[in-house]
Amino acid sequence: LELRDRDCRPRRGTATMCPGPVTPAQGFSLEQVRMIANLHMWQEVQYNEASRVIAFTQVVSDGEGTRCPSRINVYYTTRCVGTVIQHPRRERRTQMFRKNCTYEEMEAIFINPRVHTGKGYYERENVPAVATRRAEEVDREEANWIADCLRLELQDVEGHIAEMTACRDEFKRRLNAIEQAERKRQEAEAEKKRQAERVEAEKKRQAAEKKRQEEQKGLRRERGLYAHAYTFHNEDVNENFDESVSCIAMGDRATLMVYDHGGYSYTEGMPTGLYNKLHHRGANQPKPTYVAMGSMDRWYVRYDSGVSQWNNVPNSLTDAESYSAGMPGFRPGP
């Protein structure tokens, strides 16, 4: 439709809602503003009674085929109509304010937000041009109108800030959820790997233990599984002897048996020095593997670390290494 100055022709053949002219002292009726906006399919998005402004939005064409959201702010007490639209020749949205509009001019703006009424001016650096005038040149009504404009724009900015803050918080929440899920996945994979390593280590340990037991059984078979002896404290010896005995030492009236696990048992009469060496060893110290006893308080002991100790041996035996190659023993007598 072609619009002439102060023309109020509705689009699509609908009937006009303009109630007639208004005097400068009068403002717009909220009911009439809403009816005109609804008639031309604008959606109300804001009403601020304190600022005396009501706002509507609609997606309109920018003149080059691109459809962009636009906004119309109606300051109903001062009859000022502000539009926020995408200008065809500007890279950003622009605002235009038209003062002292009539109902016909207001409806023409709702029909086409780009319509020229001869009463409008663009903002300058996002602030209405009239706000740059000297204070003494702005009357009270115009100052109130400018304040209302700035309040509305501030509310828009704060609304955008709130929306962006909500978006940021949502993005953070989703990112944290993704990162937490990734951490849990990595931890689960690491735990699965550790579990597999533990299972593999246990299999190796069991295999090594099985091999050790088989070797031990072989050694036991080689040295014999039974013993027949006539000694002092014979009953005690027979009671403590089993297939795990790896060494038997006899001297004077005492008998000492060493077991595969490093433990030992003995009867009355064991040499005091040998008793002290064996009985006072800590649990983490090397275990005895071979013991020999003789008369005249002679004894010899070798540990699984390779170290040997002895007492009252011949002068030719000057160190433990001379005993390490064989199984030394003692003959009765001096």
C-alpha cells in the first residue's frame, strides 16, 4: 500500500482503529494502542507503568529480503513512538523517535516501521540526539521523555545481560557435565587397567608359587620324606618331624630341625650361643637354612642370605665363605 502523510490506511483491507485526533495535552489510550498493535500482529513484550511505556515486537523485512526482529516503543503519555529496526544501509540496528504522533501516524508506524512522518530523528551513538542539547534548552516534558527512553533502553540491556548470563551458566553446566563424564570414563579405564594388571600379577604369583612348590616337592623327594632315628628326647623328635624338615642337626643330647619355611624346632640341650643366634633374630631377618652341632659347644649355622656364623671351629676355618660351598659337620671328640 502507498502511504501518504498522515494516512492511516490499514493493510489487508482491515478497518482502521484510529479514534480521531488528539490534542497536545492528551496522551494515547493504552486500550487503543493495544488494539492497533494487535490489529497489525505486533506482540506486546513490555509494559512499564512507572516509565509510561509499552513495547511490541514483530519480525519484519529489512528492505533487502532479510527478515529481522523489530521493536516499537510507545510512550503513551507524551505520544512519542520509538522504533528499533535493522537499517538497509547500516551494519547495526538503528533507533528512530517520532514525537507528538497522532493515532493515524502511530498506526502508520505499526503498518510500516520505516514510514517517514516528518517528526522523527535518529539516535546519535546509541543516545537520542536531543539528549546532547544543553540542559537549559530542554524543557521538563522533553527531559522526562528522554529519561523514559534511557530507562527503557537500560531495561533492554539488562534483559540481554540476564539472558547472556543464563546462557553462560547453562554452557558452563553442560561443559562441566561433559568434563566430569570424561573424567569418570578415564578413571574407569584406569581402574580397569589396574584390575587387569592385578589379575596378571596374581596369575604370575600363583604360577611362581606352583613352580616353587613343585621344586620343593622334588627336593623333599630327593632328601626323603621319612626318618628313623634313635636319639635323646626321641618322642619330641618324632612328633615335630614332617616332610618339610630340610635339615637335622644333632650334638651331645640336643636335636634341632630346620624347616623349609625358615622355622625350626629343638630339644633340650641346644648350645646357648646357637640358641641366642636363632631365638633373637627378627621376623624380617634372614632365615636359617643349614645347622650343624658337635661336642664341646661347637656349632655352625648358615642363613638364606648366604651369611654363616659358627663357634669353636678349627683355626683353619677363618671366614664364612669357607663353609658356603659345602655342608660342614662335626665329629665327636676334640
